[in-house]
Amino acid sequence: MLLDWLTAALILLGVAFTLSGAIGLALLPDFFMRLHGPSKASTLGLLCLLLASMLHFGAGGLSWHELLIALFLFIAAPISAALLAQAGVARRVPSLAPLPERGRQRN
């Protein structure tokens, strides 16, 4: 019974994270700002869903399928976000974020 409650809580948490990432992707106004939704929140959401799947289908043991998916996700998501950001900088995509002032040094 406790395992079922934990699985349900992980599913709800995963759905909440994934939904917040999707809302961020849809509503944020800038290309660079939109990179944060899928790369951060959706990664955590999918991790919670994979943990729930491991608990439900693992039957007490480790489920290698979910572990391999999580490993691939944690390798691919940051690399793809970094490559998208570099491509945006190279193509000079306009940004709404303020640029740092040049010539002033912070102490």
C-alpha cells in the first residue's frame, strides 16, 4: 500500500514538473528564456515519472530500462540545451534579457 502511494506521489510530482516546463516553453517570450523550461523542469519531471515506473514495474528489483533512459536523458538534455544556446548566439538571435555593462568592474 505504501508503495502505491509513493508511486502515485511521484507520478503527480512528475506531471507537475513536466507541465511547468511545457508552460514555460509556451509562454516565455525569448528563445534563450525558453531553453530553461524543457532543459530543467521537464528533465526533473521525467525523472520522477521514471522513478514511479521503476517502483511499479520493478517488483522490488532494479529496472535497467528506466535507468538507461534516465542516464541518456541526463546526458542528452544539457548537451542539447547548450548546443541550442550556442546556435542562437552564433545566429545572433535577439534576446530580451539585459546585457551586462562593459567597462565596469564589480568589486
